[in-house]
Amino acid sequence: MDKCLEIEKSIITTFRKQIWAKFVKAIVEYDMIQENDKIAVCISGGKDSSLLAKCFQELKKHGKNNFELEFLVMDPGYNEFNKQKIVDNCSTLNIPVHFFETDIFNRVAKITDSPCYLCARMRRGYLYENAKKMGCNKIALGHHFDDVIETIVMGMLFGGQYQTMMPKLKSTSHPGMELIRPLYLIRESDVINWEKSNDLEFIKCACRFTEDCAIDENDSEKSKRKQVKNLLNELRKKDPIIDKNIFKSSENVNINTVLGYKIDGKKINFLDNY
């Protein structure tokens, strides 16, 4: 059997429970796709976005075919090895991608204060712009369940706030555009198992400045995320459902028992309605 066909089959057979069912559940539960949507699936070259692309292709074949897809790869300044790796993997996976180039890595090279945050914002802006040019009304990103709970914990420990990574949201800078995260309920470990099971190898770190994927302790954002990953790993040893509880906490916020909250940019103190 052709390797691509084997990979596609594994999503709906071997990993049906861990990946396919959760992918479909997230789309249905969070109402991510509407009639006549045109979705730009954004591929970074990593395992998550590559799996996302294949899941969408399977959905077109086995689900409701009421939407269109484009597969978008932004080159923020990859080295030649990483760029060729993306090209080769997309060819193996039979993903018809559209490449476009930017100079993001050059522009953030001299930034010392939160370069990762700035880079992420710039990348998303370029993705919105190019997706819109292609007639898309949505972009799909490959963030998974672990990204969600890590974001919640990072916000509390390092940001002094409670917030989560939403399954979908409307763009405030590009009217009419929306972002969706269909891997929202899928565990990273299952993505890794899918990658290994199919003998695939994706780029692990797209950033030019951390190409060996080592964590630079001077990079506060990467260092903090690493700390949170380590903390969660330790907590899992004592409580295997700690991840689910963190996730569920974002669905069960009791406004009557918090000191304050924000809504539409306005801060509300509990004394305002005491």
C-alpha cells in the first residue's frame, strides 16, 4: 500500500479513538465549520499542523463536504534544510500546499523583549492576510490539548491571570476572519505516537535561533513553558487526571467566587455588584 494511504488509514483506524474521534468531536462541539466555509489550514512543518492537514483531508472524504480547503505554508526565514523538509513531507503526505515568504525572522532577530510573542503575532497576521487573499474566511492552527492546559497554568503562575486558549475566536485585526483549533481535544502524546507509528519525521523547531530545539534559559517564554511542562509531568505522577481537571476548570468558572474579571476589555470588581 502507498505510504500516504497507510498514513491516512491509520488516522481513522489505529488512531480512531485518540485522534479522529476527538478531531470530529472538537469541530462539532465548538461549531467550528459552517456551510460554504473556506478554511486555510496553516502548516508550520511540525507534527501537529501536518496531522491537522491530514485530518481535514479525511474529513472531506468521510464527513460532510460542505467546505473548501487551502493548505498554507508561511516561510518566516527557514534555513534550507527545514524548508526542504517541509516540502518533502508535504509531498509524502499528498498535501497540496501554497508557500509564501516573509522576513519575520530577520525582523525579530534583534528583539530582546519577548521575541517569541512578537514573532507569533506577526506570523498570525501574515497568515490572516494571505488566507484572505485566497478567499478564505478561516484559518486553522494545530494547537492541541496540552497547549491549552499549559497556557492556563502559565497565565496563572507567570501572568497573574486566568485565561485559556480558545477553540475558536474572531480576528480583531482582520474583520470577517476567524481562527479555529480542531486539535483542541487531542493529546500531544497521541500525535507523537501517530508520527512514530507511521515512521514520519517533522521539523521540531522552526525558529532559526533555536534550531537545535534546546531551551534557551534567556528566552523567558520558552523557559516558562518548559517549566510548566515539567511541573505538569510531576503532577501527573500523583494524579493522572490532573490535565482533565485543569481543562475543566476553564468550563466551570464561578463568577460569584472570584475577586474580579474582565469582559470586553472592562474590568469588573466583585465589590461593584456586592
